[in-house]
Amino acid sequence: MKIWLRRLLVGVTQLSVVWFIGMGLMGERAAAQEKPLLAEQVFKNIRALRGISVDDFLGTMGLMTAALQSDCADCHIGAGTDTVDWAADTPKKVMARAMVNMVANINRTNFGGRQLVTCWTCHRNRDKPLATPTMAAIYSTPDIVPDDVVTQIPGLPSAESILDKYIQASGGAQRLAGLTSYVGTGTSVGFGGFGGGGAVEILAKAPNKHATIILFKAETGRGDQIRAFDGRVGWVRTPLNVVGEYQLSGGELDGALLDAQLAFPGQIKQILTNLKSAPTTSITDLPAPSSQSSLQQEVTMGDHIVDVVQGTGPRGLLVTLYFDKQTGLLLRELRYGNSPIGRIPTQIDFADYRDVNGIKLPFRMTFAWLDGRDSIVLNEIKTNVPIDEAKFGKPAPLKK
């Protein structure tokens, strides 16, 4: 039940690999768009997290569960019951609300409002923070985790030179400029063995339209999932979420815009500002999803030596990119959205690059969020093909 509840609450972000293209690049649409709703307009009994978008609210919930190694059910189900009541003030939910206010007050009082203390600062994947140092932590090999923000060190290769290498490795500026659209088809692996087996269609049209559509067979009992962006507005529909369908407007929209822009490699030098490079490092592939699907055979583990570039994306979004030292191709995107209780990391890994009409494109993608991930394996990508504009709009009404 607890695992099922986690999937219910955060399914939209966990199962998504959504490609949104830059805002403002499209002309005015004739039809008016709906105004995005705030968390308190969608969910009941919201007190400490008022005034943020639905996508930021869901991300904040994910950050809490990650920091405490908990489950949605731990706060939203009272003792001695297995019934969900999202609005009820259970003891743990009341405590979580107090912690949100405490963290905000610490940062406001001691750090001028800068978000230097978060849930993760103390809890670090524990329900109760560890208060005493352990000998193992002191005398064992330290687990070195790099800072979120990169510090430029003199003498390193410039960020611009690393991006130039990536553009050349992807096919060269001239050929990439001719990439106007693509359609990829494949299969969803899901996360934890859940959500896999869907037929995937990824559609992109330069410079600013993208959609990801995952269709499931009727006998699975799962509704189809749609993520679409029409040039200005993004929508998500999924049956594995308490909202079902909503318009993006917060940090997830900023991140999705960046994801979409990066889907067209030729745009990368126009996407990011405040570029910095970091020392060469190594990254390890995420473990294969715990699924019995034969698609597991497509996933291989390994370490990669990478060049690192960090920059600023839409509305100040912090993003770090990792490029294979040998091939120059993009292997990982790590971006950080904002929330009232800390940065929300989202990691997208790219693999199995193949030549498609002279352009190198990834045929495997893994989207990892704080509470889950979705892996997609494509079997075909067609470039510069016509795409129905309706694919990028608000999802059509559900059939009754």
C-alpha cells in the first residue's frame, strides 16, 4: 500500500521524460490558455506551502520523502488505518509543516534569506537526524559529493570549447541547423518494475514544440500518459496522480523548457548563460530498473570520464552538463529546481547514441527524480518529418 501511494502522488514527475522548447519563441496563439492553479487551489488544507504552483508543490513533497526516506503514506495515513486522507492533520504532517516553517526562519534570520539550510542538511535520508559522528565516517574513505554550484578554476578547458566539441560530435553546426523535427518510437521501462511496457512516441519540432505520449494496452488498466508543449504552455496528463491533469507553471516548466532546448544540440550555446567549466570527473550509470522486462538487457553499467559545464537556464535554473571525455557527447544533465525547502534535483541520462541521417541522437534516456525514474528505449527515430500540430496542444478530453 505504501509504495502504491507514493506512485499515486508523484507519478507525473516520476514517469516523465518531457521535452519543452523555449518560451516566447512562438507567436501569439489565438485561443486563450487556462491560468495555472496554485497548490492551495488544487489541494485541501495547504498552510505552509501556499502560493506555489502545483508542480513545485509535488516537487517539494518529493524532497521531503527523499530527505526522510519516507513514503507519502507515512504522513497522510493516521496510525492504525490504511485509508488516505490527504487533508487530515496527522501528527507527522503537523510536524512536517512545523519543519518547513523552521527551515524558512533559519535561512531568513541567519543567512539573509539564502537557502543554505534544507531538509537534507540534517536528515540525509533518515527520519531522525544523526546527531553524533560515527567512527566509520571519520576513518573510512570519505564519500565526496561535489557542491551544487561549480567554482571556475583557472587553467581548465573553457566551457565554450567543451560545447563546441559536443556540437561537432553531434554532427556539426551546419547539419544540426537543418534538424527541424523528429519523431522517436519505442517502449517505456518505467521505474521499479512499475509503469513499463507502454508504447512511447516522442515528437519535437524546432525550435519550441515537444510532446511525449505513452500509450498502454487497455487490459493493463492504466490510462495513457501525455506531456505536451505548444510553444508557450505545457500540460501533463497521467492517471497516477491525485490531480490527473494540470498545466505546468513552476520549476518543472523551467526544467522542461531546458530539456526541450537540449533536445536540439545545435541550440546549446544559445540556451545557457554564465557558463563555467569544472575539473574532469567520472560518473556512473544509474542501475538498471528492477523490471523483468527484456529491455533490461539494453542497460549496461559503467563509469565514464566526463568534462563538466555548468550554466544558467530559464529563470535562473541551475544546470550541470556532463560530456563524455572521449566522444564529446552529452551523457548527463543535472538540473536544480527551487522549492520552499531546498533545491530539487532532476537527472537525465543519455546513452546508446546512433547516427540518424548524419546526426548523433540518443536512443536510451533515463529520467530520474527524487522519488522515482522512467527509462525509455527507442527503436527508431525519424528526422525532418511532418508532425500534426495537435500533438503539441492541450490533451483532448478523456473519452467517457
